[in-house]
Amino acid sequence: MKRIYFALGIHNHQPVGNFDFVFEEAYQKSYGPFLAILMKHPKIKMAFHLSGILFEWLETHHPEYIDQLSALVKSGQIEIVGGGYYEPILSVIPEQDRQGQIRKLSEVLKTRIGAEPVGIWCAERVWEPHLAQSIQKAGMRYTILDDAHFKYAGLEEHELYGYFVTEEMGNAVNLFPICEKMRYSIPFQDPQVTVDILKDIANREEDPLVVFADDGEKFGVWPGTYDHVYKDGWLEKFFSIIEDNSDWIRLIHFKDALEKFPPKSRIYIPTASYREMMHWTLQTRGYKEYEDFENILKEKKLYESYKIYVRGGFWRNFLVKYPESNAMQKKMLWVSQKVWKVEDKIPKATFDKAKDHLWAGQCNCPYWHGIFGGIYLPHLRHANYQHLITAGRMVDEAIRLRREWVDCRVFDYDADGRDEILLESRRLNLYFSTLGGRLFELDDRRLGINLLNLVNRREEGYYRKLLEINEKKEKSSGDSVASIHDSVSVKEKGLEKLITTDWYQKGSFIDHFLHEKTTLDDFSRCQYGEQGDFVNKPYDFKWEQKGNQVILTMERLGKVWTGENEHVPVLLKKVVVLIPDRPEFQVSYTIENKGDKPAIFWFGVEFGFAFTSGSDTHQHYVLDSLSDEDTLLKSRGESQDIRMVTLIDETQEFDVSVTFSEPAGLWRFPLETISMSEEGFEKVFQGAIVLSHWKINLERKNSWKIDIISKINKFK
């Protein structure tokens, strides 16, 4: 039998901010049992990658795992692979952060377990050509990518059994291609299938090198895999069959392959990730058409021959598909700029802590969405924001001598071609869009919370699967569905009825003029009559420093339709006052009828509150008109003559209140998204939405005014 070299790799990671019980479950179902079985097979050589987040958790909660890992490294059974400490998408973070994160993980691994990685795991296998320079300058010699990346560069299957070299401006790094057949067979098919694949390759090539590297969580955490991999003995059988064929299957570490074999050739890989990711990044229409085209090829039995030409999108387009992702990434860039600017101006210990918070806020998981919850999971977004807000606060506290300060910055913060307005003080950050004059970020810097960390409801390409599942169930006499949906489940009945789309970006101080027949249900589903052209249209603005406060004035001369073809010119002005060192700010509205006759307006101001649970009794409304059962944040309802509404989070010990100088009608409802995760379709609470509203009867040239005060109160 001809000889073949086989490099095995496992990537283990948990997101920043993930629940402790999720870490523990992953340890009990995957990390722990996998390592225990590996230790029983000392002839099995493997590469291990653990993100720094997971490494820290294991060191605290299961130090025996780290001890075992260290012993396997010393014995030569395990090669440790490095990477970005907090598992960032390297291509969308600044260069100094890329190299810093890679070096941090390498230093920790060397100090704690005596491992000196020479290669990195590229998070989500997201590759852009300029990364070669970053990786090489961070002292690393290789990374591991999908074989599809190489096929996109023009290589064929039989040319991929080895490794390649690429470069950026002369900075070279080696690239190992992961065999896709292995990625789909391990651990889902019988171990003999892997041996047969290797045998076929060995018979056709001379001393080939084949690579398998994939998520460790698929060995126990993914649905149904724990019983399959451990109780049914898949992993034990896999290791045993590899050992039984060790006369021709030679296991090899990646670092040793670099010494044993020369690179097959130089190559230049285009921007890519794994095929599924490139599908997920497409906008809804493209997502569906991509899926349809794949199905056509499969039906015509052409898919295997031509799938390489069916390419999805580019990872960075998640920043377009999800504006919330773009907002978080731009926040990260803004904080990174702040942190690195003061490297030589503040104590090193403070700088290092701020830098570490910044890096934690670069964890990739809430920046995108596919089969995993990603951006739809509030606790992951909240964790990233908490670290980014904390990093910014630490820097400002270290360089500002005055206790009371407030700044205003005007620039194209989110790279959309329009300026945004950033008001920052020691206590609060208020970021405004000039479109609609919308407040899109509200940070309490003491708490490290962005109270506008919301996600819109939008159509996802996979919604048709939910609708198809429901249709199949309605037609079926039992609970079964067509085989194409066997791996897709629904965690709650009736989710398809909750699907809706927000036509404007959620936030606070969003200005509405409602149709007279608008109901709470219409508004909550974003399917109502908007009579004004203010919600997402440009506002003029100016700001001034007056004494110790900043005053921002935004205004728009717009139209409010009062009949089918009739409209009234309306001047809407809102003045924002931020006073240093106060956990509150005031917004004063003036609405002036610029028309030639009287008009009645139904005016509303919308507020969003990014709390983490709609059903936790520790998070609730305080409103005089509410009974106990109506106070949960998932509740919906109408109230009249309201002067103040308060939302309380007893767990994090704070509340946020909004006070009105004129009594308001009030609508409240939960913002809930429907998304797909590895466990199926689910409803996710994103926050609470409140609409304060007034009926205004204005004579020509007359105006109406109201003051609104928002305050965040920390209990201790």
C-alpha cells in the first residue's frame, strides 16, 4: 500500500460573553471526553487550537484539562496552533490589533503549557490576501484554509495534497488546504469512509499530504453528535482504525510537514471563507437564488463537477447586510484608535488593560450570522460592547485631568457617506445619525452598557424553510416533515406568524407622524401609515459648547400628509443638551405648522431599550397604570396621561427613565426577532420599544413644544 501523510487539527472556541453553563456543557460533551480518548491513543498525533477565551475558562474551571494538554504537548502528541487571542476576524481589525492578538495567545501558550505555535487558526477561515503580511510579521509560518479557497484560485482536487506558499509585499506565509470530503465525513460517516478516502488518494498520488481541520464542537456539542461520537464509540473506532493502518497512514504535525516537504507552489488566494459562510453573507434575494441554483445543479447531477463556480459573497458584506454589525465594528475601530493613540501617554498597566478590553470586543461571533445565532444573540453583542465601552472609558479617565468634560465629534463614523454626531462625556456616550436625527448608540460608561444595542427584524433567506415546515406539518397527519427538513426544527409553535420587517433602523428619538387609523399592533409590526417624511430623511444640525455643556440642534423642514394628496410643511426641531458628569440628557422638541391652515398631527417619539430578557421578573417596567402581570418587558399595551416611564434591571442594578413635560399616550411592545440556530428556529427578545405620542392641534404658523429627559440611574 502506498504511503500517505495525514495532518489532523481541532479548533475549539467559545464566544466572549457566552453563558458559563454553555462552556461547561461543551467541556462535558466535547473538550473533556475528546482529550480523554486521545490520551488512550498515544500514537495519534493532532494539532489543537484553543481560543484565548476558552483557554482562560478551562484554566479556571478545569485546570486538569490544561495539565493534560501540557503533558501531551511535551510528549509530542499534540501540536498547538495559535491565532488571535479573542478569535477576531483578522481582516476587519486594525493591523496593530491583529499582530497584538496573535502574539498575546502565543505568549500565554508558551508561559502556561510550554507550547510555541508556529501557525495560526484563521477565524472562520476568512481570508484576504493582505493577511499574509500580518501573519508573517506576527512571527507565524502557516495557516489552514478550506480547499475551496485553493479551487477558487484555479487548482483542481488532485493538486491539493500538500501545502502552498503565498506572499504579500514579499512577506511569505504557508497555506494548508483542508480536504472538504474529510470535513463532511468526520465524524458523521463511518471511520472506514475516511480510510477509503485516504486509500484512494494514496493510490493516485506520490507521498500526498492530506489535511483535516475543523471545529471541536462537532465532536459532541452539535445536535446528536455526543451519543454518536462517544456513546456509540465513533471516536474510539476512528483512532483505532487509523492506528491499524499506520503502516501506510503516517500522522504528521503541520510544523513537521513544513520541514519534510517543500511547498507545492506559490499561490494567490482570493477573498474567501468556507462555502457555507459565503452563502450566508449574501443579501436575501441572492441568498435564495444561490440556494436555488445549487438545487438545480444537484437535481441535474452537475453539482459536484461545477460547485466551485457557485460562489457566494464576501465576509465583509455582513457589515452591509446587518447595519448593527457595521455599527459594532465601527465602534471597535473608534475605540482602537483611542487606545493606541495614548500608548505612550498613560501608565503601561492601564494601557494593557484597556487594550485587552478592546481585543475582547473584537471577538467575531456577534458580527455575523449563519447557522449559529451570532448577531441575533443579545448576550454576545452586549459582551462585545461592554468591553469596547470599558476600554474607551479607561483611556479617557487616564488622560483627562478634569472630572467634568464633554466632547462633540462630527465625522463619517460608520462610513456611509454621511456625517454622524458623537457626544461623549465621562458618564454617557450619545451617538446621533443625521438621517432622522436618530440616537443610535447610548452608552452608560459606568455600567459598560449600550442601551441601544438592538437588532432589526428583517427577512432572512432561510425563512422560506420555516414556512415550508409549517406547510408540511399542516398537510401531514403526524409530526414528521419531508426529509429535506429533517435536520431543521422549530423551538416554538407559530413563529412564522411573527415574521415582519422593520423598514427603518431601530434606535431612540425617532420622530413619527402617524396615520389616524394606526393601532398598536400595526405599529409594533412596522406595518402602519407614516404620514411624515422624517423617520429616515436628512436633518440639518449645528452644535455649540456653552459653558460646561454641549448643545446639539437638529432640524428638518419636512412634510406631513393630511389627506390623499395634501400635505402640510412642518418644521421639526430637537435640541439635545448634554451636561458633563450627569447620567442624563434633555431633548427639547419644537413642532411648527408652516402651512397656511390649521392641522391636526398625531406625533410620536420612539425609544428603544436593549435589555436582555423579556420574561425575567428582574427586568420590568414601572408605570402607574400597569398591573403586576403587565410589567414584564415582553408585555405590550397602551397607557394614557403618562409623565414618566421607567425600565428596571435589578440584576445589573440600574434603571432608565424617560420623563415628559407634557402627559403622553404610551405604547409598549417587545422587539423580537425570528432566527435560525444550530438547534432550530427560535424567537429572540432583543429589547423593549416604547412610543410616546400626542395629538396636536396647531393653527397656522403656531408651534408646540415638549421637553424629554432621559436618565440612567445606578443603584449603587
